[in-house]
Amino acid sequence: MKTLTKTLTIGMLVLGMNLTQAAEKVTAGAKGGRLLGNESPRAEFFVEKDRTVTLTFYGADMKPVPAQDQSATAIAEAPAGKTRIAFEKKGDVLVSKAPLPAGEKYTVVLQLRQTAEAKPRNFRIPLNTAICEQCQHPEYACTCHDD
């Protein structure tokens, strides 16, 4: 009986992980960054050449809309240690006040609020800025394979 219970539990966990991964398929935005969430306006996470992060917002029609009441913070979980990064509004987008720490293949946890009163949403982004040969997007926004 214990074996059957363990087998069913493991099976349900695997099924749940597969459904979660299917719901969070990576899609790229107009700049080639990673689109986050599915509520409008959607944010595009894009790492600039100077390693600052730009969050551009898109309406349901996938046309850019100005950042309004959105706010964001990030924690870069780099090998050298965790770094908190604040964002500020510049023009129609949110831009990180500091660049991401040096290095690759670490996780950036982005906390995004659509309004000051809204519940924050957390996004875990595996940072790898190398360009995928197939889709030509950075690996953190690669749309051609599952990671």
C-alpha cells in the first residue's frame, strides 16, 4: 500500500510539473527579450548591452504601452552573492538603476507589481545572454526549446 501511495504521489507531482511548464512557455517580445506572465500589460524582460534591464510593457494587441503604475525590483542570485536591483521609470519603460552582476547562468528573481495595490508576481529568469543559434534570441528568452 505504501508503494502504491508513493507511486501515485510521484506521478501526480510529475504531472503537475509538466502542466506548470506548459503554462509558462517562454515567448519573446518585440526586442527579443522574455515576455512575462499573461496578463495585460505584459512585461518584456530585456538585458541591454551594458547589462541593465529594461522592462517594456505590451497591451493585449502586443503593441507597446507606456509604463504607468507598474513597479519592479529584482534579486540577482549571482555566484558572488545576491544583489538587490531597483527599477525606475524612464520614458515609457522601467529600467534597472544598476546593471546585473558579472557572470552568467544564475537566476534573476523579478518581482513585478501592475499597481501599488496589486499583489506582486515573481518571475524566476535563468540568466544566460548567449544567443540561441536556432531562434536568435538570448538563451533567457529562447523560444525553440524547453529548459
